[in-house]
Amino acid sequence: MQNINYFCIVKRFKSILRLQFLILLLLFGSGNMAFASNELTDSVTLAHADSAIQIGLLTCQPGQEVYSVYGHTALHYINTDKNIDVAINYGTFDFNQPNFVLNYVLGRTDYMMSIVPFQYFCAEYNYEERGVVEQVLDIPPMDKLRFVEAIEENSRPENLQYRYNFFYDNCTTRARDIALGELGSQTKYERADGGPTLREMIHQYNEDRPWARMGNDLLLGFQADRPTTVSEQQFLPYHLMEDFDKAVVGPDGHKLVKETRTVIKPFTHVVEKEFPLSPTACAIILAVLIVLLTLLERKLHKTFWLLDLVLLLLIGACGVVLAVMMFSQHPTVRLNLQMLLLNPVALICLIPVVRRGIKNRSHWFWAFYFVCILAFFVGNLIQSYAEGMNILALSLLVRSGMSVWKNKQTPVIQQQKA
């Protein structure tokens, strides 16, 4: 099976070879469900478990596609007595699930655990040109046996799936929890609570992709801007790898990682260029255009209702998307102050606003929107907005303010004409 991370956009097959490879991997993956159930449960004596069983954390290099820029995490399980050498992956899903995209947006996507021969796991990442580092864990024999029991339990058909959440319950956090088990409460990390926000952490990985970063920031609400705990910071594969590298565990305080080795050497990737203009540059161009047309409108004593039509259509459509996110099970997208600017009410008032604009009259929506934009600016105190949003807000504040002023001046103008 193909593992997918971050927002789970399925990559398209780039060649027939890739398709054949995935089919082969799928066959082995599905077969290994029975493999896990039949062979992982074989008893291993406690005295022999330490030498027979080896557990490693696999950290995979970020890929070139937008959805893979955060890397990936899996587990490596070896049992020399049973001739088992597999990769355990919590990043597998079925794209053919009904309403997959809608369910993902609403946080209702189910991922599953898959088990594949380690050589096929390596073959896939080598094909994708993504390096893999393994950290062999130094954990007691009893905890190794608990790991085997946990994998057996997870591999049962009724337990394969879990409700995926990118920040709080993903392939990396699942791998951490299953690898450490009860040792998790005894593991001490060098990193402290009160660290960077979730938004700041993902910015480290998409700083070369401004439009992708803007898309993320547009969807994330203010709950992504609070300081994080060490556990919360470990949703990112490389953060977990760094924490494991310096972690100590158990009463004796021994190092959690006894050996780090390169399974696949890292590849050099060239970041593909996005749209030549940055979000800030586009926001400035749009803002200048809106302000100039608004000033010209004022000078000619007219209403450019076509401009209002386009603006309210875009604002309202984006607002509907953010409004839908309020019903998502992803806690970090439910409360988003950017909805004050990208306001769904604009879509509701679209026709009345345009009708009054054609008659060179203003609508009450502009006064409402003016107040919303002021509240949006105050929201900067608790939420980081997407790049360019404040610039766009300033231009829309000017336009809504001029519309409110026009509405107050209309009786005076009509009286003068009379």
C-alpha cells in the first residue's frame, strides 16, 4: 500500500512502472495482515526477546510534492527467531472511501495500519528519492513483548483503522505511542513544553512554498497559534527523531536510541517553482486596484457594481469554505478569525448589494462588513493570518468605509438635486 502524509492528497501515477510497483506492494501489504495475525503472536521467551527482537523508528525524508514536505514515520520490526523483517506503517488509507475529500476536510478520514516486507518499504522510498534513517531503540525485553502484543492487537481487522488527525493523531504519533507503550511516561526529552506553535513548526517546512504556506494558514484557526507541549511537537517526523535521539528512559536513565543508521541515503531535491508572484505581491496589486477604483468611483459619483459583484462573490465563496471548517473534527480549523474578512454573509447579500449598486445606492452590508474588518484587525493579537490578508483587509476597509460614507451622503445629494 502507498503511504500518504499531510492532508493526504493522493499522487498521480507518473508511469506504468509506478502503477505496477504499487499493485505489487498492495498485494504484499494485504497479505501481511494475515501474516501479522498468524506469526507475530508466536511466543518469545522473555530471556530471548532482547536478542531476538529489534524495534526501530524509521524517519523518511520529505518528498518533492506538497503533501510530502513534512516527511513520514514508520516502524521497523525484526524477529530473527521467526525470520520476520517488516515495516509497520500507520499512514495508509483507502482513497476509494465514499466522500473521501469531504470527509477529510471535516476530519472524518480513517487511516489504517499496514505491514509490508521491509525490502518493499525501502524500494518504494528509494524510488521516490526519499532517504530513510533508522533509530534502533534500546527498550527492555518485557516492553518488546508488549510491542509485539500491541501490533497483534492493531492488526486485527476490527482495529486496523483509526480516525486520522494531522496534528494530534497521525502516522508519527501512532508510531511513537506503539513503540514506547508504557515507557512513554518514563521517557524524558531535552525539549521543553511551551515551545513553538503548530503554525510556526509547519512554516519551517514550507517556507520555500509561499502559496502552499498561505493555503495552510488560510485554513488554520487561532488554536494553531498557542504554545505547544513536547508531545504535541512530535507530530512532525523530524521533531520526533530529534527528541528520540536525546531522550533517556527508565529508572537508570539510559539513552532511548542505541544506534542510528542510514537505511537510504538522503537525496538532493530542487524545489519546484510556484507562481512567480508571492501572495504579498498579489495582495498589494489587488489592494491598489481596489483603492484606485474606489477613489475613481467617488470622483465620478458612481458605483462600480461589477467590482462589488466580483469581490463579494470571491469573499463569500472563501467564507463558505471557512464556515464549513467550523464543523470539522480538526480542532485547529474550527475557530478561524479570517472568516471576519472572508465572510460568508457576502454571498447572502450579493444580489441586494448589486441591485442597490446599480441604482448608485449603498447597502447595509457595507456597514456590517466595515465592523467585521475592524474586528479582523484586532484578531491579529491572537491569530497569525495568511500572508497578504492584512493588506487585502486594508483595501476592503477603504471600500466598505467609502460605501458607508456614500450611504450617509445620498440624502444630501438627492436634496441638492431637488
